[in-house]
Amino acid sequence: MPKVLFPFFLFVVLLAHNRVSAQYSIRGVVEDKAGQPYVGAHVKLVPGSYSTTTNDQGEFELSNLKSGEYLLSISYLGTKGYVEKIGINTDDVHVDIVLKDDILALRTVVVTGTFEPRSKLSSSTAISTLEADGLNHRVLGGTANLLQAIPGTFTDASAGEVFTKVYTRGISASAEDDMGWYYVSLQEDGLPVSLVQHSYYGPDIFHRADIYTDRVEAIRGGSAAITALNAPGGIYNFISKGPSDVFGGEIRIQGGLQGDNNPMSKIDGRFGGPMGNHWFFNIGGHYRKDEGARNTDFTFSKGGQLRFNLMKKHEKGFIKFYGKLLDDFTNRYTGVAAKNWDDPVAAYGQDFNTTALLMPAFSADVPDGRRLSEGATDRFDPSQGVHAQDKAFGVEFLQDLGMDWSVRFNLKYSHKSANWQTAISNAFVSLDDPLAYFISGAQFPVGQVVFNDAVSGEELARLDNSGILSGESFAYIGTGTLPYDAIMGTASWLKQNKSDEWMNKMTIRKLTDNHDITFGLGLGFSDTSLFTQGSFGYVTYEPNPRMLQVTLENPGQPVIALSDSNGLSNYGGLFFDNARADVAQVAFFANDRWKLSDRIHIDIGLRYESMGHKGSKDQAVPFEREGGYDGNPITDYDNGILMPSGERDSFDFKYDYLSYSTALNYAVNDHTSIFGRFSSGNKAPELNYYFNNFSGVPINQKGQVQEINQLEMGFKGQTNQFSVMATAFWSQLRNIGIADFQFDPDDGSVFYAPVQFNDSRTVGIEWESAYTPLSYLAFTFNGSLQNAKATQWTVYDASDSVDRSDDVILDYSGNTLAFNPKIMFNLGVAYNKDKWNGYYRWQFMGEREGNVANAFQLPAYSIFNTGVGFQINNNLSAHLEVNNLFNSGGLANFFGPNNFGASANSATADYIQANPDASFIVVPVLPRGTYLSLDYKF
């Protein structure tokens, strides 16, 4: 444990001990206006943080209370909640409570993006919540898919559960593909899931939603600049189930078919209750097996997690111990080939709904470039995808110190590992292209080349490529051919990441008549490492790819192996990264909620943050031995292995910055409020800045801190049947560092172009509304209108060469920012009466620019989701749900021309005009999925 954390841990132990001497109780019944009980309503009492949930008859009891004044609050999904001051003198208290409808939960108390618990209506932030019942209809699609319901939030879950993108209000420029959560904080119970991000290592790898989650609170922009570690774009906080005074739980069994009738199954469970002497526990988790929404020859996802918390409540607060054990395998989809720039359609026999175009399953041992002298190898099996493991444990306490002072402390340790074994890229490589042969690492792979099925050994094609260096086409020898006269430009992507992390947040709060003052400390320490190695894979270019064993068989000469028996070639020669880093984050913050009058409050907050990055990365050189790694002159697939040279490029930089946010909230009446907020935040570079941008050269300069300024004005209101939240916003990003992944076909090297620093701004409005004409019928409508501009933007064009003499810088200033729709919305209707419930939702995603050149547009698309449920008895219910009901083939992402090493920015207007019939890579939305679930509550 870092020494700086020891006094805080000691503080926890000293304050946890507290004697309980209360002797009164509050009992009550919670019902709707028709007299039906609310089962599972949340009941809280402060001071003292007493809480429970109502039973099957809507009854609750809070016992062991001292005499005095308390604030009783009751909340339930879809109601306006209830708050009442309760005085206890000499007798127990009984209350009968009727909750009114409130679909947007404006009366719900939230804890995310604020320094103290506050109702959504009185909060001067744009905050949305997803409660447990709403989550149940969304968790199958993963974290990003679930958050699609949050207005102002752009999500891309087309790759699956990981490799997702989530951002808000055009704060997006660095949040692309392998860094999709760059500006926002994904949290569990108020602390980040992960402290660091870099390529193929983001928080979504270590997060899975299940019924252990009680609700999600989402902040867009605004106060995130002063309440989150290095995440000024927003906070998405998954809050776990809390304590209950009665034993109870839930078991959910789910099964379904996706895409081309690929099966999936999942079981969730949760159980909790009192243990005596004011101790409470909750334990839950899930296990799943999923063959995937697209066609592969392996199980796409499998695994699960177990989470728990153990809480001791006392009259002055609580202490809670919690943990998570995640052990999960999943993969990600890379894209599908398309043609027709104006109206894309699937190409080369592929299908937007079913094609995965991933390497098939096989198992190979590839020499580990770090330990060649030891003969070490790494197992590579693309069916494994990413193996994510997370062991996290923490302690949290809240303590009333008296005299209106209180302290809250949350400390978590986690050990994470993410072992990637998958394919990167799936581009079309013509057999006329010398790259198809020379990328093997062989010195002169020219002549008769034979392609055999790596599994069956059957010869699929034999050809003569003798004329390719002079511009002539290859010629088949015999009747065998390869699909589309091509191979797939793909590489085995072996990436091993590990992190040990400590994180802490401590706040001290003081209440006075007109001020609610909070100040505190946030800490984060991460010891992380990565190793990446890439080999080329010979694979057929067809919807269901096959591995190819490739040989050079020139008459009268020895047979030369261009690949191993599995189809892998150029062992460890495409890329090599071996790096490590220590990250230290320290933040001091303070906030005052100043009461000017009963209806006017001002928020003023400051945050000073200091971040240190210290680490190094190995310089790489080719391994040199006659005959390659195995010393065999007829196996050319192991001649180009990269290894450490013995030299390291080190970095040691510190970033210090001050962020602030100020807001005003005016309560027009008890049902309506308006607010305004201005925030100035900062985003320090992530580790990919060092790991990706310096290849064989000293890391001699620190990265730029991005500056994020945001202005927002909002309205929140409700009547008996209608609720609405609307926020107009302006956001500006400066110093955005962009570096494209590029490929040099002449020497087969993969590299990142030099970083360009750019600016953008976005203006727009987001809204969230609900209308309940009848107690059992609700209509919801949320969405965003926005205009995102690249105000100052350049792209470095390396002209497909490491040689810088032919490089140019392209200026796209004034263009529309890529991947930001002008409009996106969700329109839905929900029904819940007697034993039946159901919903129907329309998700619309507007047209988006596919790159900053604005040369290609991703068309608008719609997705419709629906479901119906039936309450079989008091404990058992059944639900049938269909995602993407009409099997939309909407396009969520664009990777550029269908060339190995190309990027979205490669598709300029000049390129498209010169190549009107060229194919390109898109990522479609996931196809239809039909799911049946049985839910048993006890």
C-alpha cells in the first residue's frame, strides 16, 4: 500500500467503531394512488444513513432510532418520490405514503457529479438516471449499449461488449476506436473502474452489467471537470444494490438467438439481507456463454463476475467493505467490406448482419521477442479474444462528526490483466500485390507459390507470381483458385496488459445555514505494463475465412515455408512494443453550494490536479541469425522477429492544471427549476501518447493538456402527467493530439504518423421528456441536436511510407467533426398494467461524417427494440425481448479504404474521386437478437 494511503486507512479504523443506543422505530406503508403496494421502494433516513426497502405488502420498518428530527425520503422508479421531516419524541412513528408518477425521476436523490446527495430537480447539472427495472431490458448488449438511452451520449457498441466508444456533446476527438472512453469516467460506486487508458486497454474491458447493479447515474460534461479524475467529458456511475432489512434476492435465467440463430445464455443472481447487530450483506453476479451476434467458428464470449458488499450501519453513518472478481473472455468485431460510396452495400459475398471476418480458431506457439534466448513462446489462439481479469477490493465509510461536520472515505485496490489474442485488420490484399508475398518476411518469395488449407492440408491454389515486380499479374497453375483472387491483410494481435491500482476519494463536508461546503482529496496510483507483438496471418478473403499454409515451390529448389503449419508468418515482425509506466494522480477540490434564498443556489467549485507519468519503452531491432530464429534456411516465416535492443526510451513528465465550475440553480416553484453552468476542465494525455508516438526515438517532450470549456443552460419541470429536462450546451476542445495508424508496404513496417494538435467546438441542445396520460401508459422522448465543427484541424499524410521526404500535412479546418450526428434520439412507449408489461422503442441515429475530410458520410439509420413481460405470480415473471426488430444494417463506424494499414482519414475526396469502385471497411450495428428470460424474486 502506498505510504500516503496509510493514514487514511488508519482514519477508517478509528472512526468505524460506534455504539448504538437508539430505541424507537418508524414504520409505514408505501402505495400508489390506486392503493397497490410498491414492492422494493427505497427508504432512507438521515442523519444516520438508515435505509431499507419495502416488502411484498409495501411495508417498511427502520428501528433502533434515537429521539430527534429526521428526514425521511422514499424513492421508486417512475415516481416523484417522497420527502418528509419526521420528529421522534417518546413513541414510535407510523406513516402511510402515496407516491405519484415521475417517469424522469426528477425527485430522485443522486450522488454522481455533485459533492453531496441532491435531487435531480435541485441539481445544477444535466444528470440522467437508469433505474433497475429499466436496466433489465438493456444489459444484454453490454455497457455502451446500455448507455445509449442517456440523452446527449453518443455510443458505438458495434464491435461488441468491448472496443466501444462513449462520449458526450462533441467532446470526442481522441475517443476513437481503441480509446473510446477517453474523455469520460466509467465508475462503480463512485470510483473509476480503471485509472489508465491506452490502445486496446479501456475501462469497458473490466466492466459487465448485471442485476447486482441498482441504478446508473450519468453526468454529461459540466461538473465532471471538478468531480472526476482526468475525465472532464462526463461520468457514468454504476451503483450497486444497497442494504435491506429483509432477506431477499433474485435469479434470472436468459437465453436467446442472435444474428444467424447463434445461441446465447446467461444466468444472474443476487442475494442479500441483515446479518444481525446492524450488519448487512449483498452478493451477486453472473455467468454467460455467447456464440456471438455474427458468425465465427468459436464461442465469442464466456465468463462472468462475482461482486459483494458487507455493511455495518450505526447512528453516525456506516462502514462498507466491497469487492469484485471478474474472469471473462470476449472478442470484438473489426468490420465488413462495402462498395458504393454514396449508398454502401456489402461486398465480396459478405453480409452486414452476419459476417464477422475474423481469423478462425487455431492454436500456435509464437516466439516471445522479449525472451528469445530462453526459447520462450506465447500461445496465440484468436478464439480467446481478450481475457479480462479484475480482482478489486475496497472499503468505504461515512461518519457524522457532529456540529454539522461529516467525512466520507472510499478506498479501492485492484489488480487487472487483459490478455488479447485476436486479429487486427481484415483488409483485401490482391494476389497481384507484392505485399501478399513479401509481408511473410521472406527475402525473395517469387515463383510458384502454393496455398494449402491449414486444417485439411488440401491444396487450394498454386500460382506463378514471377511478373509481379514488373507490374504483371499473377497466373494460376492448375484449376485451384483463392476466393476473389486475394488474401486477407490481417495480423495476429498478441497484447498483454497488467495494472495494479490504488484509488481513493475523501470528502469533508460542513453545513451552515446558507452554505454547504465540501472539500477533499482524490488519489490514484497505477503500476501498469504492456507487451504487444504482431505476426502476419495468411487467411482466405471470404465471409468464413480459413487459415492458409503457404510455401514457395520453385522447380529444382528446396521448398520454402512462407508460413508455419497454422498459417502464421513473419513471426513478431510487424510490430513490437514492450513498455511499463507508473501513473500518480493527486487532486484537491473544494465546492460551496451557497444558498442565496430558498429558491436560489450558487455552486462554486475548484479542482487542482497533478498527474505524473514515469516509465519507459524498449527500443526494438530485428533478431539476426542465419536461417532465422530456428536456424532453418527453408523456414522463412521466422526471419524478421523484433526484439529489445537493450536500449530504453524513458519518460518522466508531470502535468499540473486547475479546473473550475460555477453554476446557478433557480427553483421557479416546487416542480420547476432552471440552471446555468460554466466549466473549464482539462484532460491530461493518456499513456498511448508515449507508447504509440515515439518509435526508436527519444521521448523528449511531454504531451499537451487538452482544454475543455463548457457552457450549459437547462430547464427541469414536471406536472402531474408530463416531465421534461432540456439543456442547451456549448463545448470547446483545444490541443487535441491526433496520430493515425499507418503502414509502409515497402518494408512491411507499421507506425503512427507524427501527432497533430487540433481544436473543435460543438453547440447543441439535449432533452429528456416523459408523458403519462394514464397510470399504466408512458411515452418517453429523449435526444440531441448538435453541430460539431473542427475549427482548426490538420492531418499528417505519410504517403504510405516511413520516409518523411514525401509527407504532407492536410488542412481540414472548418469541416464537420467526424462521427458526431446532427441529430440522434430515442422515442418509446411503455405499458404496465395488472400482470402485463411491454415496451416499444425507436432509436434514430443521424448521418455522420466518416472522417474529418468530410469525404464520406455514414448514412442515418433506425433501430427498433420491443419487449413484453408477464407476471406469472408474486415471485416469478417472464419476459420476451427483441433487439433490432427489423434487422437494420445501419453503419456505426468507418475504417477507411479496404487496404492493409489504411485509416478513415485515407479516404479523402481526391481518393474517392480517383477510386469510385474501390471497396472500404465499415462496421455495421449488431443484428437482431431475440431473448427470453425467467425472473424469480424471493
